[in-house]
Amino acid sequence: MNCLSPSLLASDFARLGEQVVLLDEAGAQYVHIDVMDGNFVPSISMGLPVIKSIRPCSDRIFDVHLMIEEPVRYIDDFVDAGADLITVHTEACGHLDRTIEAIKETGVLAGAALNPATPLSVLDYILPKLDMVLLMSVNPGFGGQKYIPYTTEKIRDLKKKIDRSGQQIDIEVDGGVNLNNVREIMDAGANIIVAGTAVFKGDIRRNVESFLKIMEQ
Ligand code: DX5
Ligand code: ZN
């Protein structure tokens, strides 16, 4: 299924609850929550108490993107806070298999994220255990960056790999996605689209509706 996952990093934090409700009403199926630790990535964003406080605002899938070192330490806490899907970076896990197992044991969905330059071969053995692969299309750490063009080829290669495996694994693309490039990204094989700036800049409802319209085609 094709789903839009607006990234709250670009939202107005003073009106966070209201904006989460608005995304739901406009039809966005996921809510993308970027957690940064100032270590794996340079910035620090939001964490457990924020997720907990917006959980009652929406029944949509809380898609928690952990840009933190050794996320295995916090899996249970993010599940308790309200995550439905937890994605960890392959580059941030000393023991990726153990981390993915820890996520799955809690019953939520498990994703693995790859930085732009990380080769798909890191997924060779872990792929069957994943519900989703997140391909970063910018270097993680900040919203509002430009889409890295070689990502499109990487999405195509990942799609082939997943098709060959015969499994149903979602492909999420995150960073620099907008109304002008989303079609190309989906044609390459992505089905979960993260968009921060392109959703929150201007009229949020209209932006969500415009994305969903293109994504249906
Ligand atoms: C970057 C984050 C992204 C970011 C996307 O590290 O993972 O989710 O918020 O923002 P835009 O859509 O503005 O590139
Ligand atoms: Zn993200």
C-alpha cells in the first residue's frame, strides 16, 4: 500500500498536537517521528515524552525513525511511548540482528535504515526479518536538504532485491522529497514517502492532499 509519512521535524512544535490531528484529517496514513541523539547525527530533535504526549492525538501509524547510536537500549521505551514501527540505522547498530529481534519481540513493525552511501549488501541476510527498509535520500540530521539523485537507482536495485526474495517488504524514502520528484521515487519502487518541508511549508492540508493525489496514480 502507498502511504504518506509527514515528518514532524518540519512542524510547528508550539502547535504539535494540533498539526498531528490535521495530518490525520487530511488523510496521511503515517506520522514520521525523527529522533536524533546529537551523536549518530549532529542535531538533537525530540524524544520519548513528546511521542507519548502526541499519541492520543492520532490513531495513525507512528513511524519512529531512530537516528541514535545503539538504539537497542531504548526499544521498549519507544514501544511504551506509542511507536507502531521502529526503524534503526544499520550504521548505528553493533548488533543489527539482535536489535531487529528486540523490536520484533515487542510486536511492533521493524525497519532498517541506510544512509545514502551505505550499500544494499548490508541487507543480504537480514532482509527476511524486516517489515520495511528506509533509504535515506539525504544525509540524516536535518530537514530541508536536497534529494541526492543517485538514490533513485538505489531504490530500483532494492525493489529488485525484494522482489527476488518473494517477500512483502515496504520501501520508505526519506529526505528532500517534494511534489515534483515523488512520482519518480514511487516509480522506482518506493511505497512509503516521508516529506517534511514539502508538507509543512504553506497549507498543510492542501500539501497532504496534493501528495496523496499523485501517490494514488
Ligand atoms: C532527516 C530526517 C527526515 C527529514 C525530512 O534526517 O530523517 O525525516 O525530516 O525532511 P525534508 O522532507 O524536509 O527533507
Ligand atoms: Zn526521518
